[in-house]
Amino acid sequence: MNTRWTPPAPLSTPGEALLALVAIKIELSRTQHRLAVERYEAIREHIERADSPLATLVVLFYPQGPMAIGATIRAKRREDGYDIDIVVELGLPPHTPPHQVLNLLYRAVKGNPGSRYYDCTERQSRCVTVHYADGMHLDLTPSVLLEADDPRRSHIFHSKPEASRIDDRHLVINSYAFVERFNAMTPVDHEFGRAYALQAQKMDPMLALMAADSEDVPAHSSEVGGKSATVVALQLLKRNRNITYAPRTDMRMPPSAMLSALALEITLPGRSVLDALDELSHHVLTRLQEAHRLRRLIDVRNPTCWEDRVTDRWPGTLSAQERYFGDLIAFRKKLARYRAPGLSLKQQGDLLTEMFGEHPGRDAVRTYADEIAAAGHSGRARVTGTGGLV
């Protein structure tokens, strides 16, 4: 006798399952993740080569930002690629002039004519970027440790290329400590993580389960039993931000570091992905509106290093701040409609497309419908009138 089949509890409703599918569609595939790890290792070896100006000066090489917390997402357009953020800690005096440090790293990465990086390296105001033909780019930020007894509290350097040195400055950060705290406070929820990881594995069937190549870069979500609902919500909110700002080519986007820091303020275990996304978007909106009512710009700090101000370059103006919280108001209205009972699968798909883009929204609905059809054909499931599984 067949036993009635139900999906794992965290993804048992159409709304939850579809959101998880969208998140899986927008995150890096295991192929992309493995490629990022390989390039991470390759650039480290290149910077430390014998004839590099930094051959003996690299103290530590570690990821920061979305890659370090498992929240990297694909770009809306292939040509926009995706960032892999790396800190290159150097054994230099902390108050070395910023332009000297950035120029030194630029020469070390660019290498000699004929180097694999010679024609794809760009000097930025705070990092050196390597651009790959497939759209991926590595952002390498040089840093210098400030105090040996306060690990990873460091100076990074701001100096615009070919600009007056009057704007050069040293900035205090501790992205390493932030990543440690974030990962400690947003551990994989095992029930949700198992369901999420199994779905991610089903959607990337061409690769066998594998370990990551570097201890420094977190493994892909399908390799470590999934991720927390907080991280999935963060990825979804970033995706909505990306597609909203895609046509605003003259505007700086709200920084991912700000969204991550605000997510850390309200993370709780055991939430569903829908609840986590609702709480996160509400919290970000509330913080922006509170600042705006006082005619101030939002000020978000790294909780592990108060001097590390993650909103130092955004919003910049009250109008830019108002623009984004207007986006969040619109997003939350759509999310509320999405959560309403009785929606058909098509209606949910239309809202997902509005919130997260056509391809992930439509692909998620198609994948879910195929699973319903397969389960129904095998006698493992019954389907409700709104597309849910009983």
C-alpha cells in the first residue's frame, strides 16, 4: 500500500516551496561556486609568486561579504556578473599612504605583460578588481592589521585612482569578526536546511556531492546541509534590490553589507523563509523610515567593530534613502498579497516574477508544477485547488 507523501515540513506550503525554489534559482550553482573557489586559490598563488611585489608581504587571505556568509547571488544579467570579495592582509605599517598600498596590490595582481590578469585588472578606490570573461569578478581589498591582540581589526585604504591625494584616508574595518558572528547567529536550521539542500541537489544533478577546495571559502549550500531561513531571506531581498536598481544606472545601490548587518539584528532560529523575509524587509524599512523622520541618513555599523560604518557611501542623500524605502513599501505590499490565502499557482508565480524577476519566478513555478505532476502521477500526492500539496 502506498503511503501518502508530503514534502519536508518547512517547504510544505506552495508559498514556502516556491520562495525556496526562487532562492535556489538565484544563488550560485555548485559549478559557479566551485569555479569561484578555484579562482580564489589561483589569485592567491599569483599574488604570492616569487617575482610579485607582495611575495613576502601577504599575511592572510580571506573572503568577506556575501561569499563568506553564503549569500552570494547571480546577477540579473550575465554581463553584470557577481562579486567575490577578498581581503588581502599585508605586513605593512598601518599608516602607509593609501595610494601606495592600492598601487602595490594593483601591480602585484596585474603582473607582467602576458600575465593571465594583465588585461583584466582594474584599480578601484578601495580595492583591485579582476574581471573574468564570464562576468565573475574578484574584488581584492588590501588591509593592514592594527593590533595583534584584536585579531582582524584592520585599516583598509581609500584613494581614487589618478586623483588628488587630499581625499585619501584610512578606514577601520573588521569584516572577519562580522562574518564569524553572522555565521554563529544564523546557523543552518536543520529541518529547513535539509529540505533546502535536497531541493538544491535535485536542481543541480550534473555534479556529485563534493567538498569545497578551500577551507577559507564556505562550501555550497547543497554540500553542508542547506542554510538558514535568514540567509535565504537576505538573498531574496538582495535580488529584489538588484532588479529594482538595474535601470537606475546613475545611482549607487543600498549596500549588501548594510542588509546583512540589519539581518543580524533580527535573526531568530526556526522561522520559515516567508516569515524571515517579512521580518527582514520590515526591519530594514523601519530603520530607514526612523532615520528619515529625523531628517538623517541611516547609520549602520558593524556590530563587532563600531568604527566600521557600512553605510559610509550610501545613501549619501535623503532622496536616495527615500527612494529605497519607497521600493521596500512596494515590495512589502506584494509580499502581503503573496501570503494571502487562496491564491492560484499562476497568481503566486506572477507575484514572484514582479518581486524577483521573470526567469527565477517562472522557473520556480515550472519546477514546482512538474514536481506536483510527478508526485500525482505516482500516486504519492493529492493536489488542492490552489496548487498545494496535501
